[in-house]
Amino acid sequence: MLFIFQNRLGREEMIKLYVIRIAGSFLLILSFAGIVHGARAAAAQVIYKSVRYRDETQSRRDPEAAERRAHAAHRLYPYNYYFCIWTAENCWYYRNDETGHEVFERVGLARKWCDRGLELNERKSQLRLLKARLIARTSPAKGAEYWQEYVDWHFWDRYNHAALVELYADAGNLESAMEELKWVKRSKHYKHAGSLLQVAWKREVMEVPGKE
């Protein structure tokens, strides 16, 4: 009887030890995964800072080089939507070469990084506005409609309405542009938005003889 009790006790101790070993191994794997994840994130952040805060002239001359480094950082840590924002905007705002001609590949890179950022954060204003402008290249009305959906969600930012004035004006929807301009009054964006609407209005008058 004593032998049976001791044998049972030994098996219980072995089971406990086995469970402890499994739990310890699991924690060790988690710790190692955390270390690797942290190291990859840190390396990606170093690349991000080296690209993000370099001389602006370099970014303007060669957005493709910055994009290649961004790609390397994204492979290490594909969760930084701020990196997507900066890369997309850098390719978009410097889409023209030194002669003033648009580089089609840069527009494509801007679109790629914009979509990549929206997959991470679909409500980030910079990405939504850039997406609207990209859409507006082929359909100004759809670009304005896309941004309108965001403005309805984030209504009380006057810059959002100013951007909508621009998009509606470019789409030739002057009535909607004028309606949006009302929400920009008494803000620093009013003068610029108003000038864009004036340009659009003059353009329409020139295109439609006899219209005043």
C-alpha cells in the first residue's frame, strides 16, 4: 500500500514538473518573440528617422530613394502608419521632376503607400485627403464625394471644409463649394479656399459664353 501511494505521488510530481517545463518553454518562446519584435521595431524606427528628418532637398530630388528605404523599414515593422503617411505624401508632393514634369512612377508610389496606410488606419485625415486627390485625378466628382464622407464624420475641423471647397471647385460643383466655404469663415484657411473658388468660377465663366 505504501509503495502504491509513493508511486502515485511520484507520478503526480512528474506531471507537475512536466507542466511547469511546458509553461516555462512557452514563456521563453514568448519572451524571445517579444525581443525579436522589439528589435525589428527599433531598427525600422531608426530607418524612419533617418529618412524622415533628412535634408528636404534630398527628398525632393529623389523620392524613389526614400521610398526604397521606407520599404525596408516596412518589411521590418509593417504597423507604422505614420511612416506610410510621410512616404505617400513625399512621393505625391514631389511627383514632379526638376524640369516640372510629373513622374508617373512617383504618383503610383504615392497611391501604394496611401492604400497601405489606410489599411492600418482608415480614418487618418492625411491619408484620406491624399486618397481623395488621387481619385480626383480620374474623377473629380468622386474625389470630392470621397472626402465629403470623411468631413461628415470629422465635421468641426475647418481645414477639412477648406479642402472640400478645393475638391468641389475642381469638380466644377461651385454650388457645393460655396456652401462649404461658409464653414471656413473666420479661419486662416478662408482666404486660400476663397481664392480657389474664385479661380474655378472665372474658369467656368470663360468656358460658358454669356454666363456672369
